[in-house]
Amino acid sequence: MPAPRPGERGPGRARQQLAPRRTARAAAAVLALAAACRPSPPAARVPTQQEAGPELVVVNYAPQRLRALPGGTADSSYLLLGSERPLLPAVFRPLGVTARKAPPDFSARAGELAWVGGHVVAAPPPEPRPAPSQQATLLVYDRDSKVATPTPLALPVPCTQARPLLLHSDGQKLHVLVRCAAQDTAIVLHLAASGELLASRVIPGAGAAELLLHSGELDYLLAGRKVLRAGPAGPPLNAELPAGAGGPDTRELVLAGPLLVVADGGAGQLFGLDAERLQLRFSERLYSADPVVRLRAALAGPDRLILVVAERAAGAATPTQLVATALPLTGRGAPPPTRILLGSGPPESNHELVPVASSDGGGALLVRTHAGNTGPLVALTHLHL
């Protein structure tokens, strides 16, 4: 693995679509009844050499925080970023860059860390007793990831921030989601790598947003069962899913051409919505055997989604099982997919999954922490399911 390097489409006005409560409740009841009648998912098997390439050890310790982020470089490599070992001066450590490339215009899953313009930016924890304010704060680290400079961000409206910022980036631009609990409003700020504010957007009814997905001129948000879409023209659209459960670590938003895909590990469902009007096109099972404690998804082709979930049976100390599946996005009730067992790990293990450009072999890269023969480690595997 090489050493780390330093470093639109806008639809027209669309009418609001909101499913009636009665219809949503009826759909949820149908889904629950159908789930109860379906057989258990097939047992997971070990992968073939074609399905999972050789495991590459990245580093011999297990960071508390691990991300695979677009580096914003000309060759489109991913930067593997981890938190540094305790008692060392740096807070974050670049673990390396991948040989496999990211697809064009790919942005990493929104979280509390991002890599923009060659340095780490992070969301500070919220104030213990938040009060309305027209300012948010972003932590911008120096290029050695040792010193963080609090950077104020002006907000267009007052906001009571009870949850940390969510950061979404392609390595060159930063999109910041500010969640205003008391006002039940979300604010999305679009920033250049230099920190210059390019645009801001206020989205009513999104104070409980868990995930942000930015694409072109559009922002998609997931808040419980509610899906929102905000663009440059017209009021935001919102729709309600038939089911929704779990939290942000067990859910994923993926844009697949005309489809917005919601993978919900808590509900055990995959939903496909029309990305422009948010109308539900299909729902499918996720085929998980045990409760999902962590879910990541990556688009492996125009109509194929790879999911890697950490499943754990009852018991806080039970090891997690890491299982991969590839689901078609056709919504035609395909037979149960093959479940691929990728290993097990302690309950605190984490993993990231990112797509590989079709010109570089396709599939997805799995980055995860687990216990090796000589101790904890971070490993990289190329999946081609």
C-alpha cells in the first residue's frame, strides 16, 4: 500500500408527496405479516477467492474511529483514516491510500469526520445544555492532525443543536448538516475546501435527521421513517417509509441512478424510492439472521447493491458476525441471496464499505477492524459479489 499523500443535475419544481398516515400504517402491517411468514435466511458460507480477494493488513492496531474517505486527489484513491493510538501527539493518523479507485463524483457516507483539502475536519460534541444560536462550530485540524482550530459557521436561522454536525464530502467540498432539535429544522451548509460558504439551505421538519446524502444540487435526508429531498427549486419533498427502526449506524442512503435506496438494518428491509418524487418503488428483505448492529452499503453496479452487516445475537459480550450480501435493485422478489461470512470480531469492531470504479474492477472495498493472530488490526479486502 502506498504512503499517504497530503493533501448536476437539478430537477425542476416537483410537488410535495406525503403518504397518508392510514396508508403507511396499513403498509407497515402488511410488511410485518409478510416477514413473519417468510422462512429464515440461509446460513452464511465462506467466500470463494473470486468473491473476496486476499486480506491485506493495513496496520497492527484497532483505531476507535475508522473511515475510508475520498482523498480529493487526481487519481481518486481512498484515504484510510483512523484515530491515533492513545498518548501520541496526533489525534488522527492516515493509515494509507488504496490502490483501487473511487467512482467519479463519489462522496463518503456522512459522519462526524471528513477529509477536505488535505486535512481532517471533525464535528465537536454538542453543548451539554444547548441554546438557540445562529452559529455552529467545526474543528479544522492542521496537516499533522495534532491541533484543531474551532472554526465558526454562520447559520441563516437560529438553531438549538442537541446533536453533533454530520459531514459529507468528496475530498474537495464539504457539506455540513446542522440539526436543530427544538425548531425541528435542519440546515445544510455547502463549503469549499478553503472553508468559504458557497450556499446554505433550511429544511423544515428535519430536526431529527440521521443521515445526509448530497448529490449535485440535491440533499437527501433520512429521519426515522421520513425521507426528505431538498433542491434549488420548490419546497422540500417528504415521504414516509412503511417501516423504520434502528439508528444511524444501522441505516444507509445510496443513490443509484433514478433510485434512492434506503437500507434499514433495524427494520430488516431495503426500500427503493423514485429519487425525484420519493414514491416507493419496491421493498425487499435484508436477510439478516441476528440483530444488525452496524450496516454499510456500496453500489457495485447500476442495479446491484453490496451490503456488509455486523450481526450479533443477544448478549452484550457476544462477538459480531460480519456477513455480506449482494441484492438486486430491480424489486422483483428475487430468491434469497447468498450470505457470505467474512469473519467475526468483538462487539466494538467497526467496518466501512466503499465502491470501486468499474474501470478499476468494480465491486467494493471492505475496511474493518478485527483480532488477528498477533493482536488487533485493520484489514482491507476487495469484494466482488
